[in-house]
Amino acid sequence: MTGTVNAIENNINHNIQGAIFDVDGTLIDSMPVWEDIGERYLISLGIMAKDGLGDALHTMSLEQGAVYLKEEYRLEKTVPQIVKEVLKIVSDFYRFEAPLKPGVKETLEWMSKQQIRMVVATSGNKELVEAALDRNGILKYFEWIYTCTEVGAGKDEPEIYLKAAETLQAEPENIVAFEDAFHAAETAKKAGFRVIGVYDVSNEENISRMREVCDCYYDRMDEVIKYDQVASINVV
């Protein structure tokens, strides 16, 4: 890890007043649906996917993937229709299947007991995020869910974090942001927030960069409360 958590009595109450949580790859393990979305879709049509479909779709946008599926599998559907049906599968995954990442519930419960205010900042769909968090029993921990769509800027801009800070009524240096993606962690850090990186396989190629930009980087979220104290974060 790039930082150490020092167990200093009551330090959390003075230093960390709020927390901002990303969703995909941080709170929720959403990789399964995106890794095999093409195969899931074809199975729903009674079609067997060819080997390597996931790799072929990996770098494509949703629309590009729909075009590829239509042409490669000679689907008698329009591209917009394919997109709509794929999104329905994604929606069902969030509503009925998406699991929590390891250690999430324990961390949120601990922070709640420490009276640390918490909000969500996500680039995902608000309705689906709420459904996934509620089904997993953690929606109750968050005062608000901010989305990039509502804020009008992606996570390559600090607006969503600054908006969250307003709700938390704290300065960025007294707020910790939990992120799994490098571009988001870098944005939050540059905006003055403390940043805790959480490992996700989807961002494995950026682990070294995450270790450099984050105050701390962990394989699982509950490592941050290992000593029953989120204390001062020191870069080493």
C-alpha cells in the first residue's frame, strides 16, 4: 500500500468528517455483467456465443457492440433494438444480482457508528444504483446519491466531488473518497480530497498508478478499519 493507517485515539472524529463512495468496482462488483454481456444477450436469444466474444466487445461502445452482434450473428433486429435489450439485461443484473465487494458492509457499518456522514458519487444510472444498494442492504448508510449525469460532468472533472462535499458540509481535506478507477482517484486527489483506492480486477492495469496517486490503496475495503480506527493518512 502507498499509505499507512495509524491508530490514534479519536483522530477520526477530528480529521475525517465525511466519505464519498464510488459504486461500480468499489461498492458493487459489477464486472460479471460487463465481462459476459454479449454472451448473456445471445443466450437470451437461444444463440451460442463464439469463443473470444468478450474480448471482441471489450473496447467497443454499446452501439458499436450492437452493430458487431448484429453483423457477426446475423441478427434480424435493429441496432437500437439490440441496445435496448442489452440494457434490459444490465438493468436486471443491478436489480436482482449485483453483489457487494468484499468488506463493504463492515466498513459502512463501522463508519456509521463513528458518525461519519456518507454519500455516493457515481457515473452510473441513479435508479439502478439505488436498486442495487437497497437490495444489498446498504442504501440506508448514504445521505444522497450523486450521478455524473445530474451534475453535468464526468469524473475527469471535480464537480461531483465538490457537490458531495457541500452535502457533507466539510472541506475536501476532511473527506475521504473511495475509488477503484485511476482517472477518478486522480481527479479527487487534485481537488484536495483524501483518496483511498480499492482494488478491482477491471482496473488491474492501473494498480501502480493508483498506488502513486492514492493516500492508501487496499485489496479490499475493510482493510481500512483493520485497527478499528481510520486515522491520519500518511504518504510513505
